[in-house]
Amino acid sequence: MGHHPWRPGHIHFMLSKDGYQSLISQIYDSETKYLDNDSVFAVKQSLIGTFARAPAGADTDLVLAFDFKLKKAAVERLVAAE
């Protein structure tokens, strides 16, 4: 097919909250290679974030500020059997 196998740098998230639909997603690093030609064509502008160096003394190397929006869960309607 003539396409490379490489993926842009990204991190996966699995989010859940009572009363809302669960969300499994990924955020891509805005500075990574292959952002414009991901081998699985999964990059969307809305999934690109900026990873920054963590402040001195933090227990991690990088930080990311990103707002996730969860959809409310569908209301289940129970019907009494007659």
C-alpha cells in the first residue's frame, strides 16, 4: 500500500462518571511527527493537545491541560409487564 506503520505520539484515556456515558479516547501531542499522516487515520483536530514540561519538583515530566466533555447517559424507562 506504500504507507508507513508509524503513529504520532499520543496518550490514551478511559473516563467514567455516574450518570454519563463512558469515554475512551486519545490525545495527540501537537509537536509529534506523523500528526498529518497517522498510519490508522485516527487524528482529529479536536484530539490534539499541547504537552508541556512539568514544573520543577513535580513527580512527572510532562503535563497536559485538556477538557473532556461527557454525554449524559440515556434515561432507562422501565415498563411494567401486564
